[in-house]
Amino acid sequence: MKILVTGSKGMLGQDLCPILQDEGFDVVETDVQSLDITDFETVKAVLTKEKPDWIIHCAAYTNVDGAESNEETAQKINGLGTENIAKVCGENNIGVIYISTDYVFNGEKEGIYTPEDTPCPINVYGKTKLYGEQAVQKYCKKYYITRTSWLYGHHGKNFVETMISLADKPELKVVDDQVGSPTWTIELSNAIVNLIKKEANYGIYLICGSGYTSWYGFAKEIFSLIGKEVNLKPCNTDEFPRAAKRPRNSKMDNGNRCRNWKISLKNYIELRTDD
């Protein structure tokens, strides 16, 4: 089976592609230089040439705060770029796996989000990713929309590395009133492979680490695992203003598709130390 990956040089793509190859898939790696998703004719030409069975669409504008002041760019990449992919895939019966986000929800639900919950994004990034979801649903018959959350990995900027870089500060305040599920790129990659191999029903899937924590709880666990004494203080969202609003509740029902977030984080830290 041939799988084309967009955004292969991104944080997720750099972990996903080797895992796909290890599973025996024929992997075509693309990035913005080899596949500009915002150009419909380029998308059509590349997919016509490669003729993949599936596309795993990782390419995205991921600067959540930056999207607030660069809405046109975020929409061009996340929205219209995904629409280009979806149109060509739909016309050629190519399956699409679209990497989406917990930010399609507003975070006001009291309980745990399920795939059936109605999206209602509260920031530009979430709105552009939802547009991408809707394009995939509109144009494709074969698709998996995978909403993930609080993603971190060894090959990109992420919360874990940011916290470690700030560990020597005299005091470190971290938000304690936003709750979600940290997700390692390796866990997400393995879950994506399982969707393909097990031929799961097409539709929306919530793929994130099992269990929940706050950003403060996440940071506390990071420092515990690296054996670092840090003057860590919890704070409220209002004390840490950002350009983009964040959902306070990002708890999602992952259907036990990923391990507990603490176990994954421990493995991540161990691999980081080995490097």
C-alpha cells in the first residue's frame, strides 16, 4: 500500500514516516517544497503522478497565537490547502487521514468530548482546522479525521522542551485551569497505523493520550521525570494572557487508542536522555 505524507518534515511527520516504513508501507514524503498544498494544480499533478492509496495530511499552519493576526495565511494553508487535497482525493478515490485538533471545541462542556459533539472553535486556528475537516467530509468518501491534543515530539517545538528550557528560572508560573490530554507523536503515529491496518469505519476519531491533566500538572510531571527541583506555581488563564483563546476543557474520549499520558511522557524523556 502506498501512502503519501504531507508535512513530512514536521514534528509529527518525522516520527510517522519511519513507523509507516517499518510497517511495510510504501511511503512518499512531501513538504512545502515538493507539494505546495495551497496550489490546486500542483496538488493534482503530484497526486496524479504518485497515485497513493492514502494521504496522511500532516501539513498545517500550527502557530495558534500567530493565526490570530495571520488569519488569511492560516486559512490558506489549513482551510483551502486541505480543501485542495480533499477535492483531488475525492475525485481519485484516495483515502485521506486528516490531522485535526481539540481546538475545534470551545471547552465549555462539563464532561468528556466524543466524536459526536458539535465543534465550536473559539480561535482562528480552530476555525481553520474545522474548515479543513468539513472539506474532507464534503469531498471524500474514504477518510479518518483524527483530532489530537497537546502534541509533543522529539522533532519540533513543544511544551515539554519549552518547560525544560525554563527549568532554571527563579519562579515558573503555568496555567492550571485548562485540562486536556498530552499526546506523544509516537502514540498518535501508532494509532494512525492501526486505523489503516484494521480498516476501521470511516469518520471522526479522537486520538490523544489516555488520562487528563492541566498544563501545570503536565509541567510538574516533566520536572519530576527529569529530576529537577523547580519553583513551579499554578496560575489561572487570566494571569497568562495569550492572543488566542484556549478551551478550558479538552478532555476527549480516545477509545483507549493510546497509552496513559504519564507512561508516554516517561518513555519520551528516557529517549531524550539517551540521545
